Amino acid sequence: MLSMSHNVKFDLLSLIEAIDKIELYSQDSANADDLYHNQKSFDASMMQFVVIGEVISRLDETFKEEHSDVPWQKIKDFRNIIAHDYFGIDADEIWDIIQNKILPLKSDIELLVKNIDK
């Protein structure tokens, strides 16, 4: 059982919301090129990746250490790449993350939220 404050739960729910938005914004794209050339969807998705990194930076370090199976630092580092090297972003890497990593992350976070509610 986790003893977490309301803020941690709110932050975790914010992460889920950002992931849901990425899924929504990318759902009409068949591949990386489609996403990249749909400027609104690509930019909106990138903004949500930034939001995810910002929320993770607010999470308590002890909480992140207790749940080190989630690659918190790697996700935060990815946010920094987007924020500071936007024009150097590899659309194929973004597509791979959306297709293969974002749903497992969402599942991990949903499990953390359920544990907070226990």
C-alpha cells in the first residue's frame, strides 16, 4: 500500500491525461512520416511529451526511487531533448516511442494510481 498525497495522485493522473492526448493526436497517422507531416498533431504530441517531463520533475524523489521500474530519468531526459533540440527531433524515434513505449508507461502509471487508492 502506498501512502501518497493528493498531489502525487494528481500528477500521475496528469501523466495519464498527457499520454491519452498523445494517443489521440497520433491516431490518424499510419507511420512516422504521416505524424511528422501533420504539423498540428506532431507539435501537439511534442507538447504533451514536454508536459510529461515537467510532471515527472515535480514527483517526489523518494516516490521515484520506490518505483524505479519506471524509467523516470530517461523520460525526463527525453523531455529535455524535445524542449532544447526541437528541430533535431527524429520523427522515427518519436513514432517508436508512441507505438511501443507510451502504452506500457500508461499501464505502469495506472497501476501506481490504483495502489494509491488502496
